[in-house]
Amino acid sequence: MGESLGKLCIVLHAHLPYVLHHGESPHGEAWLFEAAAETYLPLLDLIGELALHKCRPALTIGLTPVLLEQLVHPRFKEGFVAYLSERYARAQRDRGEFEAHGQQHFAYLAHRWESWYARQAAHFERIGRDIASEFAARTREGHIQILTGPATHPYLPLLLHDEMIRAQLGVGVATSRRILGQSISAGLWLPECAYRPSCPNWAPPVLGGKLRYRPGLETFIADSGLSHFCVDSHLVSGGQPLGTMHGKRFAAVGQAQLHWDAGRSWRSPLEPVGVASEPGPPGCYALGRHPSLSEQVWSATVGYPGAAPYLDFHRKHGEGGLRYHKVTDQGAAMGQKEPYVPEQVDSTRFEHTHHFCSLVRESLAEHHALAGKQGVCVAAFDAELFGHWWFEGPQFLRDVIFTLCNDRSVALATMEEILRDALPDNVMRLPEGSWGEQGNGSVWLNDQTRWMWEIEYRAENRLLSLLKDLPWRQSVPIRQMLQRAARELLLLQASDWPFAVHSKAAADYGIQRLSGHATRFDRAATIAQTLAGGGAIGQLEQTQIAEMDAHDDVFVDLDLSFFK
């Protein structure tokens, strides 16, 4: 309870690819319904409970534009109500089955699921079936910060053309503002925390092509009116110091200064930095994820979610059923999982809460001792980890925030507040990298996914050529077809599809989705060329257009001027 050592910034990245109209279960719309029930509504509950007790959560929450498009879609709202009703009915049937077999403890757990799904349904109706608007309201009340991002969560460093980076960011920001109003901040979540500095001789990794200069991603981010983002810690620790800011004046740093100026804390993940590819004032700012805090939640071996008493994610009662067993042991086979006992969870969660808070204090105290100033611990995670993958996760977050709300040594703050209170004066050139395996882009571009990028690059080339050659500004039908083509290309670019292939978790689905968007892109582009050549649209083309509109009705007012 002594002097303030620094700040904790909890960042939750909420994202799902566009799944409406694209399958149901196990891959497809079920992903969205599960995340809404198990993560998004519980997060809103958590924020409300904290605010009720006069404890400001100060969460930074990234809501990707493609997720927002789905949350406001009528199909989601109707489908989610039906999903919650089905889950409730399944819990009722399970309870009857367990009671018939004399399995009273399992019947008790089924009854808990009944109550749980009934509460989610009541919550959804209470907020007018509008999850996005509730997050916006919590922002206006000052409880959270919302981050925007590129439209469909692409792996930005690998996109072929600068025009596509601008389009992804432009469409993303416009979509977030349309849905959330002025509630979004100047921050964004970089998909996969993937960043690339300027490159004087960039070569396309597939299909070949001439070497060319490419600006750093900070240039496009700043041009989109955005100012800050997260990166993985190794990008900060491996960064090249360029200089310092003194007001608006930039001063280059010499190599000797890196050794004697310890107070600068160069390459410390607890120090936000200005980002520039060449010496000069920064284009925007980056906050590095804290490695040990991240490991406590993510690690498969030491992470909190793997503790024995917590609800096991994988074992379900019947196909697509509810969960009634605890982790038991991380190495245990499904048949060895023991029944879940909710009463055993509180003590474990209490232990993990205080362990996490102690790590925060220790990290900030160590930094304060070395640098003589406050540091920033950034704990950044996929939002869906809390509640969906780790059922007790929202309660863990609540307990951490409650604990630190009353601790004068640690302040809770959003990314925006951290930069507002003390704008970083260190300027660094960050290396290329991500938060994926090996810290680079190999999860998304590898021997199994190379063909996906070949398709994507050819589509980029074709769209930009058509936008240059066709009279879309003068012709509404041509413009509408190119809007459809651009929409399909944006959806094709989602980083989720190559990730699904690499992880093998849903490889067939990832292949199917990328191939489907590529096919519809080619159809839309061909129809646009036919119209430009004076040709007529026949019954086949009308059917193809209807299929595009039925499956992919997002970004419907897409502004083609973003692709420039």
C-alpha cells in the first residue's frame, strides 16, 4: 500500500472470423454463439459488477470490425436466442437423464447449467439483443477503452500491396465508427500482434516479383488516424533505439548512451515506445506484452486454466453436449476426468488471483528499482480465453481487478490513459514479428498454406487492376459488382483461414472458407468486366450474385476509394 510502482493494462482481444451463413456446428455459427454466451455477455456482467462496487475495471477491449458486423446482424440475434434456448433444453434433458440413473451430483450440475443459460438469455433480452451497443455504453461511461482494427483481421505484414493495407484499415475504422459511434479510441489491435518496419528491398514471399520499398506499418496506422497498438515482448526487446523526443524535437541516440543511460530502460517490455522505421519523430506508439504475465494464463504447463479443479473444456456429455467434468490432470484421458465440483474452485481461483497480482507488483517493483520510474505491465490475451476456454476466467479477472483497485502500489489503466498520462519519449525501430509460434509469420505462411497466399496475391492484383481500368465511378452496376469483389477479397484475407490449416483444428473449414471467397471474388470480378464490356447479366450470373449477397452481407456500403 506504499507509493505507486506503476500500472497494469489488461487488454482483451475479441475476434471471430465471419461465420454467419457459413456452417453451424462444430465449425461455423456455433463459434460465435459460444463466444457470445461464454465470453462477451460475462464480460459485460463483470464490468457492470465492478462498476456497481465503485471499482473501475479500466479494461482495454479490442472488438474487431468483422466481429462487430456479426454482433449487430439480425441472423446472429435470432440465432443466438435459439442457441440459448437449445442449451437450456439440453441441460433440462441431461438433468432428467442423470436423475433417472441416480446421478445426483451430475443432476445438480445440469441444474446449474439451466440457471446459467437462463441468465444469459435474460441478459441478452435486457440489453435489447445489442451486445455491441452495451460495450459502447460502457466506454461512454468511462469504464473501458475499445480498440478497432483492420476489417477482417488479416496478417498485415504479408499483404502484397500497400493499397490493401490502407483498405483493410480504412474499412475497419469506418465500420467500427458506424456501429459504435464515437466510442472507439485511437488504438487498434494489430492482428496476431504482427508488425513490419519499413523495408527497402521487400520481395513477395510467393509468386515472385520485383524488389521494392515498403513503408513500415506505423505509416499506414498513423494515416488512418490511429496512434497505438500492442506488440509481443520480443519485438521490444529486439528493437533498435533510434533516439529520444524532447517535446516535439527528436534527438538521435548514440550507441554509448545505450549503456550509461539506464533510466531510459531501452528494450524493456515495461516501457511503451514510440515507433519509427527511420530516425525521427514516431508515427505511433507500441506497448509490449509482459512475457511472464502472459505465460501464467497461456502456458499449457504452468497456466492457471490447467489447474485440476477448473471445468474441463474438452470433455462433453454427448456430441456437442454440456461439460460436467473438471480438468483433473492435464495428462488425464477423457475417461479419467472426474466430476466438476464448483465448490472446489474458489480457493484455487483465490490462489491464482493473488499469485498474478504478486507477479504484477514484483515486476513493477523491479523495474522501479532499476529505472527509478514507474513501468507498465501489459497483460494482453484473446478475450475468448476468459469464459469460453477457461470457464472461470471472468471471475479470475474480476478478482484481479477488485484486488488491485484497493492497492495503491498498482494503478489500473487503459492503453489510451497510459499514453495520455506520459507519452513515451523513447523512439525505436521494431523488428518484424508476431505473437505466433517462433515469433514470426511462419504460422500463417508455410508449406501447407503457401497456395492460399498465391490465391490471395492474384486476387489483390486483379482487383486493383479492375479498379484502375473499369468505369466504376460512372456506373452504379459496375461499382456494386466491384464492391462485392472487394468484400470477398477482404473476407478471403482473414488470418483465421491459414491458421486453421496450420493448427489442424479446423483445416477443412479453413480451406473451404478461403476457396469459397476466392470463387465468389472471381465471379464478381468477371461479372464487373462483362458489364464494363457492354454485356448483359444472365440467369446464371443473377444466381451467383444472389449467393454472394446471401452468404456475405457485411461491409455492404464498402467505399472503394479506400483501395488507393
